[in-house]
Amino acid sequence: MISLPYSLVIEATEDPSFFGFYSNDLEGFTGIGNSVDDCLYKARWGMEEHVALLREHNLPVPPPVADPRVVIQNSKGVSPAA
């Protein structure tokens, strides 16, 4: 089970060992990983840290999403294999 408080988009790149990730639900949250699993792991802990920083700076924190989604897609500019 994937336990994330916000939805996550993981983007594959031309390099098979480099992925980017971000959350449309959590403004300013981004990261990179070496695999999809690595991105999921980093996102789980990174979201907690990001929310803590927002609170520390008295910035608005969006409520957790009731049904967060994980989307894995090619990054913009990456063409599918022919």
C-alpha cells in the first residue's frame, strides 16, 4: 500500500535511472529519484518535511487529499520508443 497524503506525479526521462516527481496538491513540492520506488520513498518523507516547513513559515498547508493518486508518465519532451 502506498501511503501518501497528497497526489504524486512521477515523470520518466530519457535516462532510465533518473525520474522527477512533484505534487499538484502541494505547491512547491518537487524531487528526483533513481527509480519509481525511490521517488515514492522520497516523496513520502519529503511531503512531511515540506508541510513542516510550510507550518514553520506560517504558510498555508493544504488539507490531505481523501483519495491521492500516483501517476507515472513520460516527462514533457520525451518521445515514446518507436
